Amino acid sequence: MAVQLELQPAPPLRLSPECLVYTGIARLYRTGAVLIQTSGATGEQFGFFLPDVPPLTAGTAEPGLWAEVSLMTAIATATSGTFPFGVEQVHPAYVPDPRGGGNRWLNLSGTAHIGREIRIAYRVTVQTA
């Protein structure tokens, strides 16, 4: 059962000429009728490109990046044990465009414990020199 993604970005916040903050809500969810969770299951890798963020062109140094993610809601299925929900090991980076080309795009990745569905709030701060 594949993990689906739905994004709701907010307008960027300019803190200074060199500092821009991108925020929004990401919904990670599963579709399908049967969902089996096991105690102690490892999280699943996720990643998405932040919408409305301009790319870095070839040869441009990567700016300073900081990411924060918080769990907003979690929806489980009928369970009879203890299962983790949330995200961990969140990492922002400018990565190459999977479609090709020399530009790099801002990506947020991490590990998620989803259950049926989680909603996370994300905040990525970009600090240029």
C-alpha cells in the first residue's frame, strides 16, 4: 500500500533580505481497505519538493537550511498494541530535478510512522550568504 501525499503550502515569510521561511501542511496517508500494523515497525521514507520555491541554478552554493516538523494529527486503524506516530530524521536539501536539467530544488525528506494518516506542519528556513 503506497503512501500518498497532499501539500498545502502557505505564502513564504521574508525575515530579512537573506532569510526566507517556507511553511505549510503535509498530509501523508494510505489508501485501501486493509491496513495491518505491527508493533515495532520501522518508519517509511518520505520526501517532497516544497512548492513555489525557486530553484538553485547550476554552480550556486547551497544556502544554510533548517527544517522543523511537528505532528498535527494522527489517524490510526483498529489496533491492539502500541504503535508510533509522527516523523523523525527530517532533512532539507536542494536536490537535482528528477526530470533532468542543471537546477536543484528544495526537498524535505525524513522517516514517517503513518498508520492510516498523519498531518504534519513543516517549516524550512533558507539563509543565504
